[in-house]
Amino acid sequence: MQLEHVALYVQNLEVIKEFYVWHFNATAGQKYHNPTTGFQSYFLSFDGGARLEIMCRPGITLQPICDYPLGYAHISFKIGSQEKVDQKTQELVSAGFTLLNGPRTTGDGYYESVFKDPEGNLVELVA
């Protein structure tokens, strides 16, 4: 069995698309729009075959804010080495994105950093 894709509701489809295209070399498919429901989405493809569907529609509401909400926790990108994690982390910090922790070695042996995308979704970089 193979995981086909993960989907994420966002408020600003174009901003999130550009974030992943620019910083993670995603390739965006054509925008889908259902004029009846207002639903819109892009499939973003990454090296290695992973795909992320970003979606928006009228009526989306923000989840209650807390440190550890239920549901998906983060998106993780394996980028190859500690040096590359350090470089990408610095690139994202310089671009103004919020670094939550790292780069560091976690208790379970990952070398990682964690930051927020433009809408606050957590993104993890691992070696």
C-alpha cells in the first residue's frame, strides 16, 4: 500500500502554493476550481513522489489555538544532511519565517529544525 497524498486546508491558496514552490521546489499542478461550491485546490509534487494537496473553500474557520491541537502535526522534508538543514533553516529565517526550534538533534536521533509556514502550519526539516 502507498500513501497517495496528504491534503491541507489553507486560507490563502496562492501564498501557500508559492511558499512550497519557492522554498521546497514543489511543482504545482493546474488549479482546480468548482464554481458551484467555491472549492479550489492545487496538487503540489515534490522530489521523490510525495504530493500535498492544498485546498480552500468558503466557510473555512480557524481551529481553536492551542499548543498541541488534534489532527496532523507537521509536514516533514528530508533534505539530506545536517549542513543542508542548517542552510535551509537560515534561508527561511532570513525570509522572515518563524523558527520554533533547532537546528538540533532530537531525543529520537533526528537532526531537525521546525518552523511555521505563512499560515502557521508546522514544517520540519530533517537531515
